[in-house]
Amino acid sequence: MDNSKQYLSYQSNEILHTKRKKTRRKQTLRRFGTRCLPSLATNTVKMVVATLQIGSTMNENISEDEEQDDDDDDDDEIYYIGQQVQAHIPDIVLNNLNDLIDQKGNILIPNEHMYNKTTLLFLDVSGFTSLTEQYSNDAHLGIDQLTHTLNLYFDKLVSQILIFNGDIYKFAGDAILALWTNELNGPEQALKCALYLQEKCGSYETDVGVVLHLKIALAYGPVRALFVGTDEFKHYILAGDCVKDVNICEQLCEPGDIIITKAVYEQVQSLKLNCQFILIKDDINEKDQHIAVKYSESIDNNHDLTKINDKMNISNQEISNDNHLSDHDNISNNLSSSLITDLIDGEFYNKIDNLMTSFLLHCVYQRIERQQSLDYLSELRRVTITFINLDILNEQYTNNNLCQNVQKVFIQIYELTKMMGGVLTKALLFDKGWSFLCVFGLPGYKQGDDTANALKCAYMIHSTMHKQCQFIDKCSIGVTTGLTYCGVVGHIARCEYTVIGRKVNMAARLMCNYLNIISCDQETYYNSHLNNRCFQILPDKILKGMHNVGIIWQYSDYFDNIQIQNNQIIEQDNNIINDIKHENYPLLGRKIELMIVVTQIMLLDEPLNSSNRRRDLAAIIFEG
């Protein structure tokens, strides 16, 4: 095992201090039981090295107790930051840091990792849009209450997924994507988790009377974990047939349903579970069988679940905000020279930490680094949402170089969005294509013309994507503007910054219904203050789950619209011109205006030195 793998597999249960009298131990930050997160090992090594160096050069005039307290404060700060950073990163990133950096510290991105037998859980929450609208419309309800309600519910969902040994892959608005990479019992754990969630959280009434419901889909099969990005921002994306299958299952779901694929059913059919399996007859694709899971009886809080709850209580103590410190017996300072040689490489560990933080949005990491509460990021904020969907021309050809192709697209969208003041927050690969979510107007990026910049950015992406990436068939972009919940949601052990609300859902609907163009809502049209000649009214379409959407506009460059309009009316104009070109029609009802024009024309004919010329006239302008 090389040094980097030793570093990442190092089971850090203690933080060592080689002081002469006092030594202290920090309990490890674990999401659950057996999970040990890498940056704790990083911080442990840094602290050991720093302590050894300080011990050899310490000033005798400084008291030992004061120095100990200062070191403890520094260690607590490092520990706190590491704890917060890791809560925003899924295990598929933490567990693959070995492969993303070499021994020399070079970042190996793009990169990918294959999971042959993975269980995916797609959990969609119905009612969040109504909930955010209820809070935004009621003056007596504050953002703190909304944040509390959202996180109270997400906390229940995320904690149960983690208890059943799942990993939160991504928060996608009001949906959660979780995965189990355990090949032996992943499908069993995922299905038990789904049953428990529907039983306990499937119908949840909030404090404002809005009822939240769950739709859960499960799929089983191979996935590819892609790691893409730039030096300053990196992202992780799952791709493969399993991702497509779970998305199809979710489309079949109604609130309260659990739909699984045939592959999942084959793994769990022999298990004794409190449910029955019913084959779906009106399937989307007759070749692929999907099975609905129905309860046969209520889930009892048996001995196994009691153990799980006990485990949860212990874990909650371990991942609490208060860094638990305890005294213990002095640890020997005689570390083996081989261990010191393997671990001491400060530059390498710094790059590992920098690599981890590059998976976070800048506005999030900035708050963590300053040790500010992430609650300050939670707000109902007027932002412009840009949803981009790319249809792939040849999927099989693209999959052969999938990681490189996704990297190429990701960098192009990221750079253009950044140039226009926006933030690329999410990327997903489903059967409908490659989807990217960009937000304009987030904290630290707010500008006066965010809506106009979003439309201009969408136009640049739309006009250049085909030229730069020939494997893309269609580029469909939906842009919406309005009050949206922006904030950190989830559990203290696993959370993410996301945007939730009606405008997010609407941008996704526009993207899917108006293909290969840039479509936007009425509020975006008005707030952009762009030339109205850049917009055209689009035909009305039924948007799933959307009512009273107003006028939908198509945005394009002014000259593009002129060309489109000219092409549309050229035949009509030719017919009209042919009818009137040989006729001299009088100008009716404009005698006064005609006299004024004639008088001004006569003045133009007067010589410059004429006494009758009352003013120097340069031009006559006609308007209307």
C-alpha cells in the first residue's frame, strides 16, 4: 500500500498531542459506526507534526498551560472546519480521494470509478413547492420557521437513510438520491429503508397545514461515478443504466408509492419483509418490468429497529456541534520512525484538504471557514434559475468517452456561467439527457442585472454548445425568476446547499417542454429589461403540476429574431408590395402634418445667407 492509501485508510480514533503533561483525545467524526472520514487523518497528522516542531522550538518563557490552550483552540478550529466540510461531501467522493490525486499531489480529474452492483433510491417529496409558497405569501411566517420545517423533515429522511447504511449521493431540490454500494445486502437495506420512510414519513403534516408526501423508486445495477471540474470547483455525477432505471421508476410513482425494478425484486423476493409485490401492468416500457411494493402490515419497532435507534442516538452525540473532548492516560511519545516517515508530508495533505473543499460552493465554504452558522445562508431569495438539458446525438459513442465528454461540457457551462456572475450548482445524468442547474443572484454573486445576465449566458451556451461539442443533438434551456428557498438542507451529518421552490420546478418543466430553444417565464421577461425584440411569445403547453404560468417567451439574440421574423413575413410582404407598388395612395387625415413637412422642405431649399431662412435644419425625422 502506497503512502497516500495509508493516509486515507488510517483509522483515526485519537488526536495525539506530544506535550509533556497533558494529552487530550477527540472522538472521531463519523456519520455512522464504522465510517471514518479521511480529513480527520489529515488533521491528526498535521497536529502531530506541528506539535513535534513546536516542542523543539518552544520559548521557555511561555507557560506550558497557555501554549496547551492555544494549541487546543487551533485544533478545535481545524476539527470543526473538517467536520463541516465532510458533511457536505458524499462517501463516493471521500472514499475515492485516493484515485483523484497522485503521490506528487497532481489532481487526476476527470476521473471515474465503477460500481458493479449498486442500489439507488430516488426519493421525491411532494408538497415542498406549496410549503415555500405558503411561507412566502404569509407575512407572519418567517424564513427561520421555513428553514426549521424543511430541516426537521429532511433530518428524519436523511438520518434513516444513513441508519440503514445508505449514502446521500445528492440533494436535487426537493428530491434526494441515495445509494448503497454494499453488494451483499444493499437491495435489502434500501427496500427496508423505503418501507420505513413511507410508514413513518410518507404523510407528514407541517405547522402550516401543508401535507408532505413521498414517492420512492429503487433500482439495482452498475453505475459510474464521474469526477469532473476545474481547479476551483469540482463536481461528482452518477451515470449508467441504474440511474436511468431509477428515474423511470420515479415517473411511475404516485405519492405514497414504492416502485422497484425487476433487478431489485430478484434480490429481495426471498426475504421475509412486511410487504407484497404487485406487477405494474400499465408500464412505460413493456420490455422492462416494474413492481409496486405495498405494505402487508405495519412495521413494528422490533428489536432490530431498537438497535438502529440506539445506534442513531450514539451517532448523534458523535456528530453534534459541540466537539466532545475527554481526558485520558498519557500516550507514549515514542512513535516509530517508519510511521512518521509514512505520514509526514504536509504539502500532500494540504492538497487533499484543498481537493475536498473544491467540491463545495464558494459561498458555503466561506461561511464554514469563518465558523459562521450556515443558517445565515437560508433565505427566501429572488434568484434566476437556469435549467439546461442536453440531448445526446449518439449515446453509445458518447459513453465510450463519457467522462471526458462530460468534463468538456461541464467546463464550458461552468466558465460561461461564472463569467456572467452565476453559479453552476448541480449536474445530473438521466435518460432525458444531461441536466445542469445554474443560479444567478446567490449570496456573494448578486448583481443588479442577474436576470439579463442569465438570459445572455443561456444564449451563449445554446449558441456555442453545438459547435464545441458535436455529440450534442439538442440544447434546451428553461429560465425562470422569482422568490426561491436557498439554503442548506439535510442532516447535521450529511447536508447540502440547494434551491427549492415553484420557480425551480417551472424551469425544469420549460426545459423539457420547449425543446432546443431558450424559454423563459413572464417574470424573467419583465425583469431582464432587455429589448423586447429579443423575445417571442411561445404557444401554450401543459406543464406538469403547474397552473397559471402566464405567457411563456422564447429568448434569442435580436438579429436572430429579426431573421426569424423576416423569414416568417417575407412571403406576406411580397404579396402586399406587389399589390401597391404601382399605386399612389393619399395620406388621409394628416393635412397639418403635411403642411409642416412641406414648409420644412422649403426651408431646406433656401440658401444659407437668405433672410427667409429662420434656422439651420439638418434633417427631417419621421416616427410612427
